[in-house]
Amino acid sequence: MTITRIDPDNRWSEAMIHNNVIYYTSVPADLENDAYVQTKSALSEIDKILARANSDKSRILDVTLFLVNKSDFAAMNKAWDEWVAKGSAPVRCTVQAGLMKKEYLIEIKIVAAVKG
């Protein structure tokens, strides 16, 4: 079975595809100190990688959102609700986590299906 690595580096690959399933972890490109803006930015990065991998947000199967501050939950949900494919929402889990880059307020891990 083929494993496709998107933008592989020595430490990690940007994304992986195996058995027509995409694995990707998104971080915000816009590091403004606002959870809504950072969530929108990370979701935009997901859209980009899904397009490169022949998929889209309606094909996301599972999402884990890592949020630094519980107080940012409503702002994160606002950005999520504006973005998520209506009628095709994936399984979702949100956890509070200390992220390794202090500027990050959110990190989003997804598993998605490639278009058939």
C-alpha cells in the first residue's frame, strides 16, 4: 500500500495520505493574539492542504482541536461554525493543551477521505 508524503522534511511531513485517507495537523499562519483569527487561519490552512490532496472539508472524518485557553472556546466555535461543511460535520473533540510554540492559541488535527 502506497504512502504519499506531502512536503516531507527530516522531522515531519506536512501531510500524509494512506489508503485514501489524509492525515494533517494545522497551525495558524496568522499569529494575531486572537483565538477567532487564529482558528480561521488554521482552518484556511486545512482548506489548502485538502485541495492539494484531492479532498475538501465535507470529507473530513475526525477533528481534534487543541486549544490553549478554555476562555477561547466560544471564539474558536464561532470560527468553526462559520467554516464547517453544513450537513457534513465530522466527529470532533476539543482539548485544552499547552502548545509548543507560545504564539499558538490553537492547533487542529484532522483525518479526511480523499475524493473517490
